[in-house]
Amino acid sequence: MIYFLSDYSQGAHPKVMEALERTNMEHSNGYGLDEHCEKAMEIIKNIIGIDNCEVYMMIGGTPCNVTIISASLRPYESVVALRTGHIYFHETGAIEATGHRVVALEGENGKMTPELIDKAREEYEDEHTPLPKMVYISQPTECGSIYSKAELAAIRKKCIENDMYLYVDGARLGAALTAEDNDLSIRELARLCDAFYIGGTKNGALFGEALVICNNKMNDHFRFMMKRQCNLLAKGRLIGVQFEALLDGGENSIYFEMAEHANRMCKIIRDELKRLGIDFYSSSQTNQLFPILPVKVVDELEKEFCFYRWAKEKDGMIPIRLVTGWGTEQKDVEALIKAIKQNYQR
Amino acid sequence: MIYFLSDYSQGAHPKVMEALERTNMEHSNGYGLDEHCEKAMEIIKNIIGIDNCEVYMMIGGTPCNVTIISASLRPYESVVALRTGHIYFHETGAIEATGHRVVALEGENGKMTPELIDKAREEYEDEHTPLPKMVYISQPTECGSIYSKAELAAIRKKCIENDMYLYVDGARLGAALTAEDNDLSIRELARLCDAFYIGGTKNGALFGEALVICNNKMNDHFRFMMKRQCNLLAKGRLIGVQFEALLDGGENSIYFEMAEHANRMCKIIRDELKRLGIDFYSSSQTNQLFPILPVKVVDELEKEFCFYRWAKEKDGMIPIRLVTGWGTEQKDVEALIKAIKQNYQR
Amino acid sequence: MIYFLSDYSQGAHPKVMEALERTNMEHSNGYGLDEHCEKAMEIIKNIIGIDNCEVYMMIGGTPCNVTIISASLRPYESVVALRTGHIYFHETGAIEATGHRVVALEGENGKMTPELIDKAREEYEDEHTPLPKMVYISQPTECGSIYSKAELAAIRKKCIENDMYLYVDGARLGAALTAEDNDLSIRELARLCDAFYIGGTKNGALFGEALVICNNKMNDHFRFMMKRQCNLLAKGRLIGVQFEALLDGGENSIYFEMAEHANRMCKIIRDELKRLGIDFYSSSQTNQLFPILPVKVVDELEKEFCFYRWAKEKDGMIPIRLVTGWGTEQKDVEALIKAIKQNYQR
Amino acid sequence: MIYFLSDYSQGAHPKVMEALERTNMEHSNGYGLDEHCEKAMEIIKNIIGIDNCEVYMMIGGTPCNVTIISASLRPYESVVALRTGHIYFHETGAIEATGHRVVALEGENGKMTPELIDKAREEYEDEHTPLPKMVYISQPTECGSIYSKAELAAIRKKCIENDMYLYVDGARLGAALTAEDNDLSIRELARLCDAFYIGGTKNGALFGEALVICNNKMNDHFRFMMKRQCNLLAKGRLIGVQFEALLDGGENSIYFEMAEHANRMCKIIRDELKRLGIDFYSSSQTNQLFPILPVKVVDELEKEFCFYRWAKEKDGMIPIRLVTGWGTEQKDVEALIKAIKQNYQR
């Protein structure tokens, strides 16, 4: 079987494993209060060029989302997202579990816009309605698309006008930063939002995400919230060690190298499918691809390849999701293309 | 000023006041465990013709909604409603405060349909998504429309197919039951849902709603949930006394008489506005009306009448909400019609 | 049957009923935004002699407690109370339902002390422990005892030292203010805490409490929290009207008159029982009394009188609770004393 | 510096690291639905000799506690624990965050008893009080003591009598199972409770605990609760791989070997301190030790050794906590003993 199932189906980059091995018998303080976490935080502050912020070593993406949202909002405040946003469609109501509404909007290609924020604000009247206080977006989006610098700046502007926080879920941030079409650096991103995270799980870590909170109002007693929401790892060191290894060398680190590789593998497939005239369910610019294929072709492909059927069949056609990762090899990509060609053109 | 602001802007029907006065110095057990509550429950069981159910004397509508939803759902389960549904648009996230998502759907004229339930179910996949377990509707809807017996039966069927509860918010239930177009008796309603409430606040009580739970699974430890969610009144007797007075005589009681009056007053206005060729924001069959009027006319009307502007102005036109109640007098209605005619036709 | 069951087993003072009757057909804005609530708030501000505060018309005591606690605390903060405190022992976990711990301490005679606050603070270490942020007490306590001015000042001092809020549950505040031993005026009380409420339910209202928040940090968006926690009454006017009637005349109002009467009725019983050498379960200074009587005497008394058995039987003796209210008549008190004497001395 | 700080200050047993390395490039399904988790579950079912149960691969101890408690209790139900219990004293209110009270009791030497459960039940009356539904204990306790088979059976009996669940936190379960005094096998433990977990973090894993739920009522939709409460790891495989390595060989596995080693190292210290006539803050039978030492001695020891001061100084004496782990070497233990002797006897 060849896997295009997800970018978290394999383990960690060898350099990450090597770092975990090397530091295994060190003694350290628990709960992220150790030298490796300290060092990883420093590296991240350097990369984003902001010193007056806090970085937290988090266990996973949902933990990041739940902790920052429940820590930042007062009980009657809500967070605005797209229906395709991870906090709405794939976290089993973990945000609502903390007492906050996720206002879910229909968007195009996974993207939030200032107009959609206006629409969410229209639901707000007075003490009878929740107060929308945060905008949640992902870079790249769940559809694989990315926000341009101008698009993000427009969203940020709208947030400021409405006294709302802007939080960016960066589960696949590497893929966005290294996308061919990208014009938004991580330094710019950090300045255009209140908080974001640098995803490790989906880009070569065993697990772990680095949450960066630039708006210091949101840093108040944040570690209390981490513990309360089950997101304070006893051996917190593990996440620090991994991010040290991932980001060592800054923009020349394996973090960027791996993400760029995944994007490049995906682009080979995308270009080939476009050449075949295949349509896409959504327009991705990163390491995910959503081609719409004849069910019969999909049935055939599944004998050799592993991937998700992404939506319901319609008129004999079905969208699938193909994801490339840091471990995807060129020969796998070529095998896939060959198989699609064979089956598609019959 | 003449009021068409709401059906809860005045006090209680004189007979309700008289009952409160008459019983004022009685001693009784607290928290709804008294003879008046007992008696009111009996009357309601007789009216709906079901004995194997429980009736609870609740403080208000939001308390009913919050208590039944949080008592019935497991933590990962959600409730499906329209964006116009009261639990979504007018309760400041009180449902989410108990940890449950309200799945909000766009509907027409305030009405849930089997197709919309299907749409909500499509968001459900597996342990990564909340499980939609309850459908919330209002009879009449927030737009003033009513479900026909066939419409309700179709929703019920869809709920049963999907193992979902059906809960009916009856804040204005009297208005639905006495609407000209209504073909759904309270006995039929009680059999077509798992739980519903008979609204008092908006139909002649000082306050209070009678929540009827027909599905006994939902009755388990319900009084614990009432207390936990702030909905157990010390002098619970007060609600029992009011419902005794409201429902004494069953379908010939002042409850039905008041609702029928409010509908009749509204119909006079509706018929006249239709005659004038005025459009409506939504199509109401009960005691609310949403005419779209020129802003200039509205400006004039506001000098003499009290009502809500219901949505944003557009091209010089704006929808307003007119509500009639048990206390609305025919002369008020006539004054309103006269004023609209004068201003509209200029 | 003669009732010493509770001070909320009867209805409202005739003047309250009369006010409700008189205003019944007025039209008013909903949700406490009407002239009667406005007027009641003014009266209360005058009584306490503080203008820079907010007053909210609340439905009941548990609603007051839940709303102020959940509005004031951040998610990881806790509230400190006695095990006998109402929020711990009689609200079905309604505080915990909003995500906050109630730190429960063993105290004597229902009273919080600075030393107990220290003890609660000792459980606090760092981000692994909840942060105690509020002290909850009742005046009078659940045991009927009252805090002296010096005692309250000492608690307040300890709160300030630890950056904690002090909130006083005044469900029976009238009884404390009019107690023979009381040296703490309502003006002083208001200055010695961050928030407190003036209880209506247990002193001659149908229902309703007036919550006074003197610390303006705690007033931020409070009405949003009222709605979210089910405590915004549609016909909010009802509570305003009642407090207007209750407090009209300030310290000469029926509010103080009723409380003083209840205390006086209780004192007659207390003095007589002391003369009989009867012991008490706790030492009450207000309108509750907890005599420990032989079970056989209690069995006899129950044939004629209604009251609670308060704790478990031990060695043939059992504590009962006797409560007098504004409606308790002198002849009832005399009948009770006579019956106790007859049974006790046999 | 020599560390006696905690049993989670170092990394993982070399065999665990080797297994992670070996499986690193395998592709697998996410979220614990892979072959390694499957295999680990089988091993555990064999060890406990129960097939009709479920095993879940959890991220940490607090996640286990929060998920099982919030999944098992209805909203008005509470969990009973000691004040020294982890869920009460060291989880920042994470249980209360899910809406449930932790009833906190004073116990001796960290142990729950049937009498204490009775005491907690006494707080329960009716719908005005939370319903205690679960007993939470740790084996070993936070004080290092262990429950004998007879003690656990007595607790279990009391739980059954009161229709309560019994849940055992096994963060250091290995230490209990291999303690010299232990008479309770893991097979017996599994039959004497409804659920328990086998701790990995504190016994040679990088992270991860295996939660075993024997009472199938508690297994309903449990994975939904894992996701909702932030406890579903994307690369769930990691926990499975670790438990495969830890438990391979059953009672002869490195899991038992490591725990036995830690206990043995601790016993050497304990025996020596006893010989010196040193008193203990609590009586531990496992790998934690709480000697009370002169502050001056502690000051000296801290120059060379790392450990916690455990409580406040009193009369020049202070309790410290010494913890041994799988990585503690005999020479470290000898160095510690030598240093204590030198300083203590001066």
C-alpha cells in the first residue's frame, strides 16, 4: 500500500528522533519549564522577530485551539469560523465544551473574508446575543488554499475595527509558508494576528505545536488554562526538544525543508491531474489535493493506494483527498500518477 | 403611546391576579412540590390526554430550553435549530454555556424541514464531530408561521429515523393552537414530540411555562437539573396557581380565549395591510406581523406607537414587528390602521 | 397545621400584592429596563448611600450566586465558602456547572474567618491548583448567626490582602439588619464587600432579589451573564415593582418591619426554650432556631406543627429547624411554646 | 546535581525508544486506530485476564481523569476524593471545568475508607444537592501508601451499596504492584473497580497511560469524549508502540522490572533513614519518601541533590519529597544516604 492518507501517518524526521534519543536520559523540570523549551522559545522569537510575546509548547492542534479560545474569551463571547474550520467541523464540540459558541459561516474555498465577519457581527445585538470576539482562521485553510498578505491584512483590519481577536491555526503552517504562491512571511503573519501556532504534528514532529501569543492580554495566567484544559505535558521537554530540532537554522531548518518537499510532491500530482483535465473539489495551493474522480477509478486506486473519500458520490463522480508529507517519496508520486492515468483514460 | 411591542409588555390576566391574591397567605411546600402545581399538572395531563408523562413548572422560556437540552443530551451531542430559532439567536449562548453545540441552519419562514435535518446530519461523521441528537423547533416559529400536522409529522419521522429527540418551544403555543390555519391540536402535538412547553409569559401569566416531557428517558432526575440550572423557584406554587387559573376549563379556558383574541386583533391589521399592498418580511399566521414599510412612514408611526424595527433599512424600506397580546384592544388596532393608511398613502 | 417550615412558604406582603395589582396593565420594556426597576435601583442606592454602583433585579438567590460568581471569576479561579454555605450544600453543584470550584471549609456556627481563608489559600500553589479569588459568605449565615462589623471588617481585610473579592449572600439580609445583636448597618455592609444582595423571596416578596455590585470591575457586561445564566426575566418589571413596595420609606419600610417582626417572633420561642434548658444545634441570632429535642417530643409536635428535622437522630435526640416569617402570628408562637412545654416536661 | 525530583524527569526506557525508532517510518491510521494500539490493548487484556472491557491509549493522567469522569457522570453528579487526591489538589479545577463537583474529604495517609464515603453521602439529600456517583482513589496514593486487597474490597462494597462507580488512578500503578507489602494483583484490581489506568509517564514511557474500562456502561461513545476533552492524539500509534514495549512479557516485562527497581532504590533510603530515627510526613510503601529533616540539613542537601520541599517549615523542621525512578542508580542513592548521614549527625 502507498499512503496519501495524511501528513501525520508517519513518525518524526530522523533529526527529531535523534534529538529525542540524545536527550533521553537528561533530568529536567516538568511541564515545559526546562532548558529545551526555553531554547525552542528563543528560536521561535528570533524567527518571527518579536521578543515581547510568549510561546507555549502544546500537545496538539485541538489543545491549542481549545486553550487559547477558552483563555481569551469571557463566557458570553463567541468565536467566528467557517463551517469548514477545524474548530467547527472536526473537534467534537470541544470549543462549545468550554461554554463558547462557534459562529459557523459558509465560505468559499475555505476562506474567511471581511464580509463574512460583518455577517457574523449582524447576529449580535445586545445582551440577548453572544458577542463575537474572536476570528478563527487556518493558514493554509482546511481546503489547502492560502491567504495572501493583502487578504490577511483586510481580515485583521476588520477585526481591529470590531475589537476582535484574530487567531490563526497553523497546523500546516509550513506548507503555507513554502507554497509557491505565498507572499506572506512568518514575520508578517505574526504581526497580522494576535496569536497563531506553528504546527509540528503535521510537519515532521512526533507530536506538538508551538503556540505564539503576541497580544499580551491573552497571556494572562495562560499556563493555568493549559493545565485546566488538559494541555500541560508532564515531560514538556519533549516538545521543546522537537522544536529545537525542527527549527534549528531558522528559515533553512528542516521544518521549512520538509514542508517545501511535501508541497513539491503535491504539485507534481496537481500539474499532472490538471493536464488530464480533472476537476477539483476545492482549489488547493499546498500539500493537499481534492480531485474529483469517477467512482470506478477510485475503486481501482484503492487497491494500491490509501487516501480518504472526501464527500458523497454524485453522478458517478467522487472527490478524494490526497495528502503528501515530508516522508512522501517521488516514486510514490509517480506510481500514483501512472495509476490514475491508466484508470482514468480507459 | 400605544404598544405593539411584545406580548409580554403587560402583566397578567385579571383571573390570574385574582388567583394569586386568593392563595397569597396559604402555606405551601417550596420548589413546586405543592398542591397547586399538582393540580396544574393534572389539568395539563387531561388537556393533552396523556397520563404517563411529567409536567414541570418552569420560570421562563430560556430556562425551559436550557434545562431540557442539558438534561437530555450527553456532552458530545448537539441540538439542531434554525438560525432564527430562539436558542440560537436570542439566548446569549445559554445552550453552549452547558457545553452543547447549537447547529444553526438557514431555513425559510422560520421552519425546520426533514431536508434541513438531513443537512445537519451530514456534518456528523464519527468521534471527530458532535452527534446531532435533538431537533429544536418553535410552534409558532419566531417568524409567526405555524407547522401543519403533516409538516410536524414529517419532522418527527425524520427524528425517529435518526434516533433524535424532537423538542417544541411553545413560548407562544396558544397563538398557534388558535390560529385560523391551524390543523394541529395540542393532543396531536404532544404525541408528535418528545417534549414541549406551554408558554405562560407571552399569554397572560406574570411569568412561567409548563414543560411537558412525554419521553420518560428525559425525565430522569430532571428536578436535579432544574436546580443546577437555576430554574427551581422557591415559591414554585406561584406558577402552579397561574396555570390552574389559565387552563381552568381546558380548551374553553382563558388561555385559549386570550390567544384567540390576540390572533384576531393581528388578523385585522394583516388583512388591512394586505389590502394596501404592503409586503411582509416573513409570512406570519399568528399574533406577530412583519410588514415592510417606508422608513418615513415608520418614523411617523413611532410618534404614536411602540414597536421594534426588525431588520436593517434597505432602499428606504424597513421591516417592523407588530405584536398583539391578550391586552390589545380593538381601538388600538383601529388607531394603528388609520395611522398607517394616512402615512402610507401620502 | 401551624407552619414553622420556612420564611418562603407564604406569598407576598399585601402592599406588594397591591403594587403588582396596581401596575398590572401598564406597558413596559422587558428584561428589567423599565421605570419600576429604575426606581427600585434608585431607592436602593439611596439606602446604601452609594451612587457609583449597579443594582440588578434578579429572580432568586441561586441565580444571584451563579451569575455573579461566573461573571467575576476567570475559568481557573475558585470561590471559597463553608461546607454549610448555600452554594456548597444546597445548589446541586450550580456553581461547578459554570466551571468553578467551590472550596469547602469546615467552620463553626456557619461563620467564615480570616484563618479559614488562609487555610483555603494554602491549597493554592501555582498553575497546578485553582486560584481562590472570591470569598462567599451569607449574612445572616445558614445557621442564623450574624457577622459583627468587626468580624466582617477582618474578613474584608484578609480578602484585600489576597486580592480576593468578597461577596455576601443576603437571602435573609433583613433578619440580620434587624437582629437585636446587630451592629452592622446596610451602609457599612455595602462598603465592606464587593457585592451583596438584598433578599426578597424570604422577606415578603413573591420572588426576587436585588443584587448590588459595588466593585465596578464586576459590572462589566453583567446583563449578558444574566441572560446566559437564565436569570433575565421577560417581565423584569415585576421585581422592580416589588422592591419599590418593599423598600418604600427606606429603613422605615415594610422590608425592615417584616424582618423585625420575624426576629421578634423567633426570640419569644428562643427565650422560652432557653428557659427550659433546651440545647441548640447552632447559635442563631435571627429568625431561625435549631433546638435539639427528644425524638418523642418531635413526633408529638409534628401532629400539629410543620418544620424540618435538621440532622440525624443521636441518642434519642434530634435537632429541628423552626423558622418564623413576616406572616408568623403571635398566637402560632404561643401554641408552639405551649406544645413544647407540655411534651418536654412530661 | 543528582535528581530525586520526580519519576518523570527523565525520558523513556531504551527499549521504548528503540521501539519508537523502529516503527518511525511505518504508515498508520491516526487517533489510536492502528495495529500497535490494537496489540497493546490485547497485551493488557491478557495481563488483567478480562476480555470484555475496553482499553484506551491516553496522553496523560489528568486527561484520563477528566475524560472518564466527564464521560461517566450526569451533569448533577459528583465525584468523591480526598483533599490529597490528584483531581482535587493538582489539576487546576480540570474536573470542575467539566461541570462536576469534586467532594473533597480529609483522610489519613492519603487513603479513602468506607466511612469517608459515608460522610460524603451525608451531604446528599435530594434535588438540592449533587449526587455523589463516583469514588476516585489512587493506587498507590499521593502519599505513597497502598491499598491492601481487603481495603480495596471494602471500598468497592461500599460503592456497590451506594450505586457508585469506583475509579482507580494508576499514575504509579507499577510501584504499587511491585511494592514489598502489596497483596493486590492487577487481575484483582481490575475486578475490584469499574475503571483504572496503567500509568506510563511515571514508569518509563515518554508519555501515555492505558485506561482500562471494565464497566461497559462507561464505554459508551468514549472516543467522542476523548476528542471533546482534547485527549485524542493524532499519532495515537505512539502510545500503543510504547505500551507494547513496556508490557511485552506481561508480569516479566520491563514495566514491572522498572517499578520494582524504583521501589528497591527507595527502600534502601527508607531503611537507612529509619535507622537514623528520622520521622516521615506520611507513611510510604512505594517509590516516594517524605522524611522530615532539619531545615539546615535540607539547605545542605540542596547543594548536591534536587528534590521538592513538600510542606511548610515548622519548628526548624521541614518535610521533603524524595522520588526514585527507573533511571535512579544505586550510586545516587548511596551518595544521598552519605550526605544525609554527614549532615544529620553533625
